[in-house]
Amino acid sequence: MPGVSARGLSHEERKQLAVNLTRVLALYRSILDAYIIEFFTDNLWDTLPCSWQEALDGLNPPQLATLLLGIPGEGEVVRYRSVWPLSLLALKSTAYALAFTRTPGFQTPSEFLENPSQSSRLTAPFRKHVRPKKQHEIRRLGELVKKLSDLTGCTQVVDVGSGQGHLSRFMSLGLGLMVKSIEGDQRLVERAQRLDQELLQALEKEEKRNPQVVQTSPRHSPHHVVRWVDPRALCEELLLPLEHPRQGGARLLLTGLHACGDLSVALLRHFCCPEVVALASVGCCYMKLSDPGGYPLSQWVAGLPGCELPYRLREGACHALEEYAERLQKAGPGLRTHCYRAALETVIRCARPELRRPGVQGIPRVHELKIEEYVQRGLQRVGLDPQLPLNLAALQAHQAQENRVVAFFSLALLLSPLVETLILLDRLLYLQEQGFHAELLPIFSPELSPRNLVLVATKMPLGQAFSVLETEDS
């Protein structure tokens, strides 16, 4: 995805980008604020300018992927079937121009070419129990943390929100780092400890089979701690060293892989502690940020008119634009789910007007169902009579607008990276206001992991070292 490089912007350029983002998001707030399941109940199509309706109406999913979400490759010419209004073209250009690029400094990983389920860059023991997406993530973030640790002279890595410990195990048993893992769920910690022992046994067996790869230095399993980290207060356990450093005191590096909601904010606040020298955090689940408290963090963004990001905008920022564009290109029947759910909402509100946007448990094999069958199952999911009389003509009329529903959703998805950019930019500015050095680096392949921007912060200028952190090892 093209856009503005997150790395290398001056403080003034970051501030101006925040100004531009708040202005654009305020201009298109109605699209971002809309719930696609209310497409029919709130008549969302008619909220778009008439000229936009004319341009988008009738476009099939592959055309939407190419004309709205896509960027032409080198030498490729995009041919519009009609003259698009300048305002719609401006929206598309602005969305791409102001969003942080998620394109990493290396080509889409070749690590899964031989086997789509096994990264060729990880040995077999580290791949066990780990899905391909996670394999890619723990390897890339772990290697970045190792480089950052060497550059800053850290004595211990603290993995916050470590879950089952996949990242911690790779950093400690794979890269030789001293790692403390902090996780609030006792069950996940117990699972992580079992996997630690399993991995140690596998590594010992591998050494017996291949004596030439025997570990020369002692192995240190992650030290697991069950502890919830309160984003509003400093956590003493997080800052305690595992062992007394020989000289100079503890130097901690904080990291979190997809630190959910306020957990990523907690990492930023702990960075102010004197024991912490570096930070590498990949955030996610922006909708779970406290309001106020989780955003905005910086004085600059907080002072901008229109800086507010309500729940719906933050939730939309977690969608995967690249993955959805690929789904559009394939034009699979699964795309009709949004239309079906929006049609179900009309029936729910007709039966019980006070019931709005209820959660509907997943209905399997939606693409094989007629719309009336989906509605009947959906009614049962929300506790209503599945045998309610249905207006089949109305439901079929809704189904005929399936491409319109997809087009509106695509418009919102086009804008959602701007929301993520503003949230991450706010964090950069917050750290700079505290006198620290911070950059954002795209380190994962966005096709595998859309939340792929890692916030790297240090208390000393690293200059060109940030380029080394981003690059892929050969």
C-alpha cells in the first residue's frame, strides 16, 4: 500500500500530518461512523453524493478492488467505465497520500513458498503449535528486538501480554535474550510453561542428532509472571530485573506483539521509567482503548479540533484493507454476508424496534443459504421467532443491492488506515513531547499481518540504525 513513510518525518512534519488527518476524517466522518448492518435501516446509500452513487452503482467486486481500493502498478493504466467526480477521486488520492505505508523494506516474504504452513526461516521446533502468520511475526519482531537490544545495551527484555509465550520462547531460546514474560491469564501462562519444556526437549533432541549445532552458551527459558498490567499505573513487577546486573543497573527493553487496546498505552507510559531504555510495540484492537485515557496521548493531537475518534472509527481501523481487496478480486460468494446481515437488521427492528445491532453468532456456510434462510437462522440467534412472516419481495430487493453494500463498505475501508495513522502518529508525538526518539517501522508483510507497524523508541538518537532495524536479514 502506498502512502507516507512513517520513518524520517521531522517533528513539524508529524504535527502537520496530524492536522491534515483530523481535517480529512472530520470531512468524511459520516462514512466512517456508519455501521454497514444499518445499510438498509438508515438508507446509507442515499447519504452518498449523487455523483458518487452514479460512479459506484453497478460496479462488481473486482472492479471495486481495481478502481476504488487498488493502485495501478508500473505501466498499468486504470480505465474507468465512466467519468468519476473529482470529489471521489480526491477522496481516493487523499486516503492513500496521508496514510502511513504498510509496505515493509523487504519483498513479500519468500519464507512460505515451499510450504505455506511452515516458515523456512524458523527451525522446526520453533514452528510447532504456531500458525504461519504468527511464525512470520515472532521471527520478524524477535529479530528486531535482538538488534535493538544490541544497539541499546539492554540487559533484559520484557514481553508484555505474552499469551502462550511464542515470541518469548523465540527471543530467549532462539536468540539468547534474557526474557521476562508478563501475562494476566493464568491458563495461558501454564500453557506457555508446558510449551517451554516441550521446546527444550525438542532442542536437546536436535542437538543429539546434529552435534555440530550444539548450543555453546547456556539456555534461559522465559521467566513467566502472572500479572495484569494496569495502563493507569506503573507496574513494579514489569520493571524488576530477573538478576542483578554486574554494573550500571538494569537496562530493560519492553515489547508487545499486538498489545491489545490499553496495553500498548501502558508500554508507552512505562517507557518513561529510568530502567527502560528501548521499546518495540505492535498495537492492535484500537476500539478497546479507554476514552479518555488511551487516545489522544499527545498534547498536540489533543488540542486539534476534530481529533475525537469514537468507538466505530477505532474499530474500523482494525480491518485488513489488503485482505479485503483480495477478496473483492476473487468475487467469492462470502462477500454477500454484509448484505444478508443488513437485511436481517431490517427484520429485527420491524419485530422489536428497541433491539438494535444485536450480536449474531456466526452462521455457517452463509454463501449456500437463500436470504430468507439466513434471516430465519439469524432471528433464532437473537432470540426471536424464526417463523416470523417475512416479506420475501423486500428481502430480494435488498439482495439485489449486494454490490452497493460492498461498495459502501469499501469506501469506509479505504478511509480506515487514516484512523490508524492518526492513532500511531499521536503515540509518536507523545514520546517526542517527553524528549524521546521514536519511529514507526513496517516489519511484517501486510498480506499476512495488517497491523504491521512497530513503534520503536529509544532514549538516545540511533540515527541510521533505524534503517538496519527495518531490513530483512539474509
